[in-house]
Amino acid sequence: MNIAAKYFKKQISSEEFRRSFLEEKVKLDIKYQLEELKRDIQTNKNSKALIKKVNSIEEYVMSV
């Protein structure tokens, strides 16, 4: 195991770090999904595909 992996393993055992890490991961996931949705809107994807992406983002947000 390399130094970074050991450090991460040690840090993730902290409740505060784990919560912060997961919160940032969720933010980045949502940001990525929204950027993808923006690209689809700009390229004039059909409304069914756009609604499907919006529903997917909504489901993700409700699950966290």
C-alpha cells in the first residue's frame, strides 16, 4: 500500500472526514450531471432524453 492510500485509509476512519469527503463527492457528481445536461440542451437533444436526465439527477439527489 502506498503512502497516499495509507493516509486516506487513516483519514476515512474519522467521521468528520468521511462526512466531508462524501459531501464533496455528491457535489461533484451533481455538478458533472448538470454539465452533461447543459451540453445536451445546447445540442438540442430531444425532450424525452432531457427529461430522463432531469429525473436521473432528481433520483440521485433524493437518494443522498
